[in-house]
Amino acid sequence: MEKERKERIEVWQGDITKLRVDAIVNAANTSLLGGGGVDGAIHRAAGRELLEECRRLGGCPTGEARITHGYKLPAEWVIHTVGPVWSGGEGDEDVLLASCYRNSLALAEKHQIKTIAFPCISTGVYGFPAERACQIAIREVKSFLDAHATAEKVTFVCFLESDAGLYRRALGGLPE
Ligand code: AR6
């Protein structure tokens, strides 16, 4: 079982908008109307129709997720989730970040999505420490995969080489 789960997780370094997977996850903000970072890249690549669909959703609270079509993206779906803004770790940032992964994966399951790619949510503009976020992301994905069979592959997309290193080390250290 453990080996099987390991084969369902991969790390890929690059631009998430290029990935031909069923769904890519967007690190959005509560307005869902676009922004910088990965959010800006996804909206640019998907085109204006994505913004129009997002507008109809009326926003998304931190820690929750919403799904739209992918339009001009190679991915069929975009799952938009809103990570917490880091404020020193004394608030509920860890819990909210875990909710982003859990709620995104629950939406994927609901839509029978088999392949899904995550960026490193909250670790850019929102300032969440990369290593701490990586541990939370891996923990949530592992427990989801153990409980659900629909998802065949979860890809952690790391834009930065340093993040790819973090994920590869953390996943290499999974217990056998
Ligand atoms: N593909 C994959 N990852 C990327 C890409 C890309 N094309 N571009 C950046 N990253 P951020 P946040 C990585 O700032 O911290 C936006 O303005 C980046 O290196 O995009 O959740 C939203 O509208 C980092 O590892 O998202 C919100 O206002 C990760 O994506 C706010 O930023 C997340 O960085 C959300 O901030």
C-alpha cells in the first residue's frame, strides 16, 4: 500500500500552466478575480473566460476551494483555493493551509479527477515558510490518497528549485 501511494505522488519543477493534467490548483485570493504569482499566470494562460466564470462564483473564504473550467489551459479544470496569509504562525495558518489541500482534494474527488497538480500554496506573496508548508502539503495529500482511490497522480509543482529540493527530500524520507 505504501509503495502504491508513493507512486501516486510526484514532484515537478516548472510552470503549472503547462501541465496536461485533469486539474491544476490555483493559489488565489478571496476575490477569485486574479492577482500576481501563480494566480496571474493561470488567468493569463486560461484567458478571459476564466475571469468571467470566477466572477460568477462571488469569492471564496480562506481555506476553502472552488472549481472552474480550464478554458485555454491544457488542464480541464482549475481548482481555486485561498491560502492563509502568514502572520507568524500564532494564528490558524497551519489549519487553514491544511484545509486548502483537503478541500481541493475533496472537490477533485467529487469531479472524478484522476490527475491533479498543486503549486506551493501561500509560500509566495502570502509568506508562509516553505518547509512548514511542504510538510503540511505532503501530510494532507498522503492521508487523502490512503483514503481515496480515484486520484491516480498528485503532482507537487515547484516553481523554485529550492522548493523542488524540499519536496524531494521530504518525500524521499517517507517511511517504507
Ligand atoms: N507555476 C507554478 N508555481 C508558480 C508559478 C507558476 N507559473 N508562479 C509562481 N509560482 P504565490 P500565495 C509559485 O505568490 O503565496 C496572488 O497575487 C511561487 O514560486 O503565487 O498563495 C494571489 O492573487 C510560490 O511557490 O501565491 C493572492 O493574492 C507559489 O507559486 C496571493 O498571490 C505560491 O506563490 C497568493 O499568495
